[in-house]
Amino acid sequence: MDASPLATTFDVQLPAWVLSELADVPEHLPTDEDRVRLVNRLAARNHREDTGGPFAALVVVTGTGRIVSAGVNLVLDSGLSSTHAEVVALSLAQIRLDAWDLGASGTPELELVVNWRPCVMCYGAAMWSGVRRLVIGGDGSELESLTGFDEGPLHDDWVQEFLRRGIQVHRNVLREDAIEVLKDYAERDDAVVYNARGTHGARADAPDPRPGRGLS
């Protein structure tokens, strides 16, 4: 057994380049296209910076488009499999607003904007976060077929489950632009597909970015 003490905390921080990328972005993004255009831009840079996969997310005020938080996939940067872009953006919004429920009474209606349909983990994270709307750049099999990522068993009625809970879903906003980001990632010789156990088309020759110490 590893003799080191149990870990009791973890910390996730946006890389500095995200704030640099947002420096010229207006505080308000009035249209869905404006919002998705920004997440595509962040997703494209994220993988070029090698901080994680080609994924980004925003939490914005639905009515005005005011940016509450931004997130990018930080799995490679943090070494934590849970740090998908949606989880990062939602968590940072909850910290900023000091509220675990982003749909609490008296707060403005908030939405989560992503460049591609959430995986099964982020599906749950979005559903339980309190956001009232989900805006998605692309939805379909292209992510898995182009990159080899395993997004998990999302059921055919996933949109209806959001609707049942009062969460609106707007799909395929600037979809072709979102696909171009995925293609750019897939064309990299050194792209890391960080599926556990190397399943579902993960690149066998991709290096392990953060080998674990393991337990004995």
C-alpha cells in the first residue's frame, strides 16, 4: 500500500491563456451564435495549448448574454478525469455566485454553452447544476468517429429528459465550425485520447501524459 497520506483536497485553475483569449471579448454575447463562436474558439486553442481535449464551455445569463464563467477541458493539465469543460465552467459559476444551485430563486436565468453535446458525466452535471438552458454547437457521432473519444451511453431521449426538468436545449449552432475543431484535433499526430483503459478507438501510440504513482 502506498505510504503517502490520503489526499484531502484538490485544486483546479484555468490556465492563464484563457483570460488572455477573453481579453478582447465583449462582456455580453447577445446571440447563440456569438456564444458558440466563442466556445469553439476556446476549444480550438485548448488542445493547441495541450491543456486538454478540444472542448470548452461558458455559463452566461440567458437574457443578456453576460458571461458568468468560462471553462475548458483540463484533464491533461490537472490529471483529473472529472475536469471536463462543462464541470469547470459550472463550478466556477457556482463559486462566483456563491450558490450550488444556479437556478435558485432570485437569480437570473443561466445557460450552459458547449461546443459539442455533453458526455454522460457532463450530462448529469448540467442537469443538476440549476441552469435553465443548454446551447450546443454540435450534436452527433462525429466526435467519437473523428477523435476516438468515448462519450458514454447517452440515451436517445436525453433531450426530453432535460425538457422534463424545465431545461431548454438548442442544438447544432454553428455545427460545421464545431466539427472543424474536432477535425483539427484528430489530425494531430500527438493527440491524446484519454479514455480509461484505452477503449473505444483510443490511439494506442499516444503517450500517457501523467503516469500515476499507483498503489502497491
